[in-house]
Amino acid sequence: MKLCVAICTRERPKMLRACLASVCAQTVPDWVQAEIVVVENHDRETSRHVAEEVAAETGWAIHYVLEPELGIPFARDRCGTFAESAGFDRVLYIDDDEIAHAGWLETMVEATRALPAEVHYGRVLYTWPPETPSWMVPEQVNKRPSGTVLTKAEGHNTLVETKVFRTRAAGGFGLHFDGSMRFTGGSDTDFFTRVHDAGGRIVWIPDALVEELVPVNRTTLRWQLNRTFRVAGNISRLHEKRVGRRKAALRSLLKGLGRIVGGTFLFIPAAASFAVSPEGGRRRAFKAAKQIASGLGSLAYLAGHQQQPYAKVDGG
């Protein structure tokens, strides 16, 4: 197998260096030829020196490519088209704010032999800052067995056969990330949903682990509820792309109202449990608030409201 490990970045040299170090420390099976591509989503080469220094230190072949069209869909798409045009069989995505656990790469590529598929989707563990309220930190339990067939995936730990990007005339799927979602989030879910709809197989590989440090600014109640609000709206828009505006609007209306009503009623047991366990009460109240925020996000979709949270870079 000729494998391209792909990292999208933008003005985050420290994170990129740590991510690259974790990738270069991976064990590569004898039957795999692995290289790395760093796609800088910028019109200036702000991180080339990082890629060149890590390549010199480790001996890995690291390609550095600029994608001046801002937005993660364009950067992820450039990774895929670069890998396909350069003759790689598969592209393995990892985000620049993630650290690959030992055995990550080997687990992913071995899965292609045991579980043939166009897409293999690994697991992300989240490390929360110590100041994060304990009631906000979710349980991280894998509830799906290895090999589970999925209908969608996300782009932060995903092994993709490059034929997905190849033109249909050349025997591929001819699919690309949607640039209209450049700053909204959800373009990866949309892309992999379309891979599934085109006949591609997506399988779950929970032992292929990467770890992501949650930035401090994302540990506030406001940020968490706003994210839930935004994701609900994005899901409605993805549904519209598949079934049309009318059906998506009806679904969003019913789900939005249902979640608001359900979340409101959840506050009752949350208040009752607070007297016995303040921690448990806060956790239940947080869950109720998120359900209401999700409902409001679905209704906001009906009004045409859409946020652009990824126009600004987090981290460094």
C-alpha cells in the first residue's frame, strides 16, 4: 500500500509540530510505503519550516502544499486530490490539534485487510483542561464494536481510498468536500455521507486512536450550548441536501419543538436531584440545556440562520 498521511493546518506551528512528531513515531508495516502531506490553508508559507525540520529530524518524506482558498473543506480536498494525483492508494487524515497514539497507523492499515472498505473511521479521545467543570466532561465510552458499518464519518481520524476523489470516467467516485461550508462546520460529515450514498463502505475502527486537547475557550457553558445549537442547524442543512427543503423543514420543525419541550421537562428531575447530588443535578441540567439548544438550532435553520465559527483560528 502507498499511504499518504494528511494534516491540514493554518497558523498553528506548535500544534503541527506535536502532531507530526506523533505521526513520525508510528510503526509502519513492511508492506506499507508511508509519506506525509501538510496542507497549509493560507496564502503564505507560515509552517513550511516546521515540516522541513521534522522531515530532517525523522527521515520521513513530508510534502508541504499551500491551499490559499480559506476553509477546511478546501484544505481537506487538497489533501485528497494531492494523494490521488501522486499515486497514493489511501489518504489517512489527522487534524493538526491531535496526537496519534502508538499503533494508530498500523491499526488503520491492517484494518484494510481484515475489513475491506472505502473508508475506515478511527476514534478520537478528548483531553479536557483541568479547570473544566466536571459536570461538563462527557463519558468517553466506545459503544460500537470494531467493524461496525456506518452511514457517515468525520474527517479528523479517517483512512480514505483515493478512488473516492478520482473522476468517475477513471473508475472513481468523483466526490469532493463542499466549499460552500467553508466556515460552518459539517463539511466532513456531508462528504462521508455522500461517499456512503454513492455506494462506499464506511467501517468503525475504535482501536485506531488519536487524542485531542480541548482548548480552554471551549469549556464555557456558552460555547458548549452554542456548538450544540450550530450542529443542529448543520444537520438540518445536510438533510436538505439529501431530501430537499420541504422534507428537511418539516423534520426540523418537529424535532426542534420536540427537543425544546423534552429539554424543558428534563429540568424537573435535574432540580430534584440537585438537592441529593449537586454534581448530578448540574450534569442533568446541562443535558437539558443542550437539548433545548439543539431544538433552537433546528428552528433557526428554518429562519435561514447560519453561523461561521471556523473563520477564526483556535490555538497556535
